[in-house]
Amino acid sequence: MAEWQRVCDDTAETHAERYDPDHDTALQHALRADRHRRDVAECAREAAHMAR
């Protein structure tokens, strides 16, 4: 609800004033997913290196 109120705030003059990446749940989810993919890829590289 707070996120909706912040995004739909009519008192903000520009979208930039309303947008806060820390409260953008879709962005935060995408960043976490990207970090997870990188961690998995790093673990796979290490496992491949150790297997040699």
C-alpha cells in the first residue's frame, strides 16, 4: 500500500521525485536474481576448476 501511495503521489512534480529504486520491488527482485545467477556461475566455475 505504501509503495502504491508513493508512486501515485499527486504532489510530486516529476516521476523522478516519486521513483525510489530502494522501494521498487521488481527491480530489487531482478537484482537479487542476477546476483544469484552470478553466484551459481562462480560456484560452477570453481567446481569445474577443482575437478581438473
